[in-house]
Amino acid sequence: MPAHRSGIFLLVLLFAVPTTIAVDVAAPPALVFVSNDKSVLRLTAADLAKRPAARVFEIDDPFYKRRKRYRAVPLKDLLTAAYGGSWGENALGEVFFDALDGYRSHAPVSVLMNDGGMIAFADADSPYWEKTPGKGVEPGPFYLFWTGSAQTKKNGYPWPWQITGVKMAVLEDEYPKALPKGAAPGSAAVRGWNIFRKSCISCHAVNGAGADVGPDLNEPRGITSYHNKKYLKAYILQPSAFRHTKMPDFGELTPDDLNDLMSYFDHMNVLARAK
């Protein structure tokens, strides 16, 4: 056979041989529980559906502003499975919930010991997660809701959606760079820190410590060094009056709370410039 024909014949053979194509099948989303920076439990929606306490719950959902049904399991059961039966004795501990969009809510162990917290793993009204009105986001893969009428965000109960991870830690250990070091106990800066840790750190960071939904408020420059405090306090109180934003209004903050928050920002700015 001529050389050129044998070459063509070889190419035909090569292309005729069946080949195995590697298909990258993404693993299903999992809820990962962390302790001491190590994963201690990993659960998919299928895993949650098999748990004995899994069932359908119906609530008045504040995001949809109507009744909604979810397939869910009690949060307390999952925390016990991840951290052991004595997790509720951690008086200084807090539980952090990491979300896909960078939001990082948290709540003290004492709050999460209450009945009513549920981790939803599926929308019971639809084969898919229904998008929330206005924001147009899906709460899945995992969504923490509460069944008690008084268990609201304003009362200290977290309602994070799109949860990917859960971690138990002491907040001061988790965010040491955000602490107002050198401030006297009971001072305005310390009171402001307590407001910041409760209301702000789920979206904002200080010195890189915190969440990253909103901007860092002290790096590279402290926010009170370039913003007029009068307008800054007005913006924190009601950002919706200034622009379209994801930041919620904080109408519950008093003038004293806002002054303390400014003192905390001032203190952190001074610490940063002293380095």
C-alpha cells in the first residue's frame, strides 16, 4: 500500500476507535459543619431527607410575605450531630452561618438552644426553589427559618439563606482584628463594638475581619476619616432613603447607639493609623 494511503488508513482507524470522555458531574451541594477549622459533618439534601425528624413545615415567610412550606429538619438535631450533646453548654460560643453571597450571620448558642429553628433542604411547594420576590434569589441549597412568631431577625434569630457552612466558635476568637483593643470596658468604643458585632459584622468587615457583602469599614481608610458623621449616621439609620441598596434600615438604633458606633469606628481608625 502506498505510504500516503497507509497514513490515511491509520488516521481512519484512530478516529474510528471509541474513546471514553470524562464527564465532570458536579457533586450535590452539601452543608458542611466545622469545628476548630476542620470539617466534622457533611450533609447533602438527600442525607437530610433521610433523617427521622425530616418533615414538611409551614410558616409565614417574611421574605415571600405569605405562607410557605419547606422540607426541613430541626437545627438543634444537626448541631448535636455535628458538635455532640454538650454543644449547648458552650456559654461563650456562637454559631456562624456562611452563605454563597458572602453574608455571614451568627447567633449565640443560647439563642440556638431554643426550639423552632429549622434547616430547609427543599421547597415543598415546588420541585425547585422558588425565587424570592424583589431580590429574585433562591433560598437554597439550605435555608434557616424559625417557626415561632417572635423568632424574628430583629429579636436576634438569624434567617440566612443559601447556607453552605456552619461553624461554632467564640466571636472574639473568630474576629480578633475587629476588637477595639485598648478601649476601656464600658466605654463608648466598646459599646459601639457590641452594636457592630450584633448588627453589622454579618455584612461588613473591619480590618478584614467579618463578612464581605459590603465594604470593609476600616481598610484601607477608616470610614469616619472621610465621611461626615451626621450623614453617615443618617445613612446607617435609613439607607433606603439615600439609594437602592441591599443594606437594610436600622430604625431601631437610637441616637446614643449611633454615637457609640461612631466612637468604635474612630477608635479602630486611630489603631490602624498607629501601626
